[in-house]
Amino acid sequence: MSETPDPIRTAHQWLEEAAELIGVSPEEATALVKELLDLTKDVAHTQSRPAAPLTAYLVGLASKNPQEARAHIATLKEALNR
């Protein structure tokens, strides 16, 4: 019987591979996985499902580093909780 791969582990592997392909550090690419998944879940459940990945993209566009991304995530989570 084959094991089902862990989706989070698979996501990390893909993010590390994709990051290297586009010149981003794998560590930075995976630094905020939990925070981004939590944000996109909240967006999908309170705003719209299509807006969820686009919100993650927006955080990436607006952020120069993981610390700035973390601050943007916090701002958006606060807005969702209003």
C-alpha cells in the first residue's frame, strides 16, 4: 500500500524548487507558508475563493522581505476581522 504524500511537505518541496528556478532563496520562499495559508483560508471563507491566491500574490508584490510580508499579512488579517 502506498502512502499518500503529506501536502505541506509536497508544497515546501515545490516552493523550494520553484524559488530556485526564479532566483529566490528557498528559505525565503518557505518562510511564511503557515501565515500565507492561514490568510488565504480566511480570505476564501470571508471574501471569495478566487481572491485567496491573488491576495497571497499581492502580499508578495508589496513585500521586500519576509518581515515586511509578515506585517502585510497582519494588516490584511486585521481588515478581515473587522
